[in-house]
Amino acid sequence: MSDIPGDLKFQRSHEWVRLEDGGRATVGISDHAQEQLGDLVYVELPAVGDRVAQGDACAVVESVKAASDIYAPISGTVVAINEALSDTPDTINSDAFGEGWLFVLEVEDASQLEGLLSPADYATLVDEESN
């Protein structure tokens, strides 16, 4: 598994969120999640303007193995999506924490981040799941 960036928070379901300047947050899936899914072949993202609530299914990634729902790590309104993924969903496989981001939210309640896993806690979760 690759190094886990220190500026992220995680859900137990393997989505990550990075708080950006201006009250926005970028969302993606972890490197561990993409490894478990295998080669990604399709991504269905929310539409710009959609409101998502923390914990709600809001996107889908499909691999040669299975389809998997993506859950919103925090509540907000979608202000950008990674349109490049429609042509190259495998970008998530090669750069899950960078160019493989899924969407950007205008954050409703930044305190929701406090309930998410730190990088260290997430690494422990991944270790436990791998054993």
C-alpha cells in the first residue's frame, strides 16, 4: 500500500476527504480501496449542484470485479466533478490520492470532519482488514 497523505480524513468505508481553502473539500477513494476493487472501468459521479449528506451513497465505481457505492464523508453541495474519469477511470488505480479524486464539495459543516478517521487510525483499520 502507498503512503497515506497526512492531510486527509477517512471513512471506514474507505473514502477520503481533504479540506481545501475556501470551505471546500475534495473527495476520493483510498489506495487500499482501489487495490481491493481491481482495475476500474467505469465511474458514475454526482452532478454539480447535487446536495449530498454525510454517509449517503453519492457515486459508484465499477471494476472488472464488482460495482461499489461511494459514500459522502461529509455533507455539502457538489461544486466540481473529475470529468476526466469518464474517459480514464483507471486514473484512480494509478493515483487514488491525487489525480484520481472524484468530486469537490462546498462544505456545510466542517465539524463533521472530527468524526472521521485520521491517517494513522485509517492505517490501523487497513492493517486489521488485511490480517
